Amino acid sequence: MEQFFLALLLLFVSFVTLSLSLIFYTHNSKYSHPNLPPGKIGLPFIGETLHFLSTGRKGHPEKFIFDRRRKYSSHVFKTNLFAEPVAVFCGAASHKFLFSNENKYVTSWWPDSVYKIFPSSSQTSSKDEAKKMRFKILPQFLKPEALERYISIMDHIAQRHFADDWENKNEVFVFSLTKRYTFWLACRLFLSIDDPHLVAKLAGPFHCVASGVISMPINLPGTKFNRAIKAANFVREEVVKIIRRRKIDLAEGKASPIQDILSHMLLASDENGEFMGEMDIADKIIGLLVGGHDTASATCTFIVKFLAEFPHIYHKVYKEQMKITESKCGNKLLNWDDIQKMKYSWNVACEVMRLAPPVQGAFREAISDFTFNGFSIPKGWKILWSPNSTHRNPENFIQPEKFDPSRFEREGAAPFTFVPFGGGPRMCPGREYARLEILVFIHNLVKRFKWEKVFPHEKFMIDFPMPVPEKGLPVRLYPHKA
């Protein structure tokens, strides 16, 4: 009997040893290609992921990249993130290379967590539909001339938002309110939902999805990833109900084919006359809601933060917005011409996005072997680019830590140095939509209030890929006298 247990123990030890050997072999074989960029790959599987995420949570997402740029290379270095070999590209030349070689050397890539939360996204047919979304449906819906007719709707919702959630309050938590504002707008303009109860019903689960989209894919109770999967299932069921109702309304002539993105998606067919499936549409709608509100809510939050810290800049924004208000007769809603007059306000928003990019980076995947800056990037490797590598670089912006909206006057930033919306074929198709919702927010905010931060030294951290305030950015409100 004793020999039997000894044999079992030896078998177990052999199994563990073999497993660890395979792990290390697989891990290291990914880095056996000659002439790779310099850098450190860290531990098997997790690599340097924990360090990468922790610098963001401490409020310094640029530190992970800047430390390694100084140590290894100013243009490209290697690491391991989310169990993948990653080449981190830094600087304007890197941005230009990636944005100019989309679908030639690189293509979009997301961690496994995204595909497990949105299962239809991993299917080949869904990826083809995603390209159609980006290059056909979204540009039609989000181009400036199409968005022009939505400005009055945005202003109307903003007025309702401030009346319900800001006015007659001494203190508010800005981050939760900007998320509520941008989510309401996205529901209204993407799905034609204007019922506050339905918006509120979707908001909580939706925020769980958004916060867990890029997380360690550990599906255990209590993890962000597990909560995101459950929340996505709930939101998907609700969106499918909306899709089925819309199909009936379109067939009966009760809905317009051009009223929102949902109608566009339901009526768009491929060259074979095939239409997208309900689950595919639902996943893409949820993805659009994430992209259409999370980034803008982060920027709106930081605008409140910086305007509280720089009263002289607030005064210039206030002057610009009140001039627009005084030029309008009665209570007329904002229009396209009003938006074009908000030049200084947009410079402020751009400077906010320079110092606090709404997305801290994006991934690509190498679709063939290629060389960059003298180093080999193997096929299958992932590539991370980060706005911070140029936004906070003194080579691109004088005194990069200084908040100075005037740097966006006249010629603005040099090419590929200011990239809050990315660039090339994959530049964010919603950038004009974001500009409008941000400017409408600024207009409705400053014409009503001045404010001060409750916690002057509140830290901001990165819940990758979004920046978030540690305490939700509470502010004290001081309404303007009538």
C-alpha cells in the first residue's frame, strides 16, 4: 500500500513538473524570435499585467510606459500583458506607422474578456458585420451633417438632466452624473429610448459591463469579469426585446428607417441580401453604448475638475457660453451655428483630453512579420499604443504637465501627437458625436453654476482603459444669480 501511494505521489510530481515545463516552454517560445525589441516579459501568463494595471490605479498610467522607455527604448519595447506577448509602441512616429498600416501589418485586437462578454464578436460573420458597422453604417449615422439634426435633442436632454440632477443641490458627485447624462443621450440617439425608467433599469447593469470589459478573465463569483458577464446577459435580453419591437414598428410604418442606429442596423443587408441576427445586433449595440458614453463621461468629469482648479479659464468659458445664450431669443435650443462658436470651450476640452485621455491605449495584432525601428515584430504578437506617450512628452508639448488650452489655438498640435480618438482607418467614428455631447454639457453646466471641489487633492486612477475619480469628484455648487 505504501508503495502504491509513493507511486501516486511520483506520478503527481511528474505531472506537475511536466505541466510547469510546458507552461514555461510555451511562455518562452513566444519570445524566441530573433531581434525582438528590448524589454522584460515577467511571469508566465500574467507577465507584467498586474504592474501595468496598478500604475493606472495609482493615478499614473504613463509611468509603466515612461519607465520602460527610459530603460529600454524610446520607440518600442516588449512586455507581456493579459497573457500575450506585447510590443508597446511609443511616440508620434509609432502612431503614424500603426495608423498608416492598418490591415497591412496590423489589425484590431481585444483581450479574451471582450469576446467572452460579447460572444458573437468572436464569430467570423460577426467580424465582417463589425467592419460593415465601422465603414458603412456608423459613418452615415455619425457624420457631421447627420448629427446636426440631433443637437436640439442633446440640448433638450441636457436641460432635463441638469433640472433633475443638479439644480437645487448643494453638492453632487460629478462622475456618476456625467455617466447618467451620456448614457441617457446614447439610449435616446442610438435606440430612441426616452423613458427615464427604462434608462435607469439599464444603467446599473450596463455600468457593470463597461467596467469589466477589459479585466482579468477570471469567471469566479465576485470578480469584475463575472459581474460583467451576468450584466451583459441581462442587458442583451432587454436590447433584444427592443429589437423585436422595432422590427414590428418598422414593418407597420411606426418607426423611421433613419431615426437611429438600430433602424440602420436592422435594415442593412449584405451583398447576398442577408440581415444581421438579433444577438449580433444586440452585442454591437451594447458595444456602441460602451464606446458612446464611457469616454465622453470621463472627459466631462475632468472638464469639471480642471475648470474648478483654474478660475480664469472657467471665466473665459463662461463668457463664451453666455454670449451664445444672450444671442438666442427666448428658450430656443442650441443649433449647429451655436456649436461652431464654442471654439475656446473646445480648446479646453482638447487640453483635458491631452492630460487625461478618455482611453489610455488600444491594442492591435500583427497579421504578418514586420520590422519597426530596427526590431522584429512577429506575426501574432499584440501591439499597444498609448496617447500618453505623446500627450505628456515635452518633445511634443512645451511644459506638458501644465494645463494650457491656448496650445490648441491656431495650428494646434503636430500630426500624430494629439490622438485621443486614435487615427487612420480606425479613428473613432464617434469623435464628432463626442464633441457635440461634450460641448452641450459644458454650455448647460457653466451657464448655471460655478463650483468647487469638496476634496481639493482627490486622486484620479485608471480603471483600464478609463480614468475615474477615486471619490467620484464631489463638488459644491454655486448657482448663478438670475
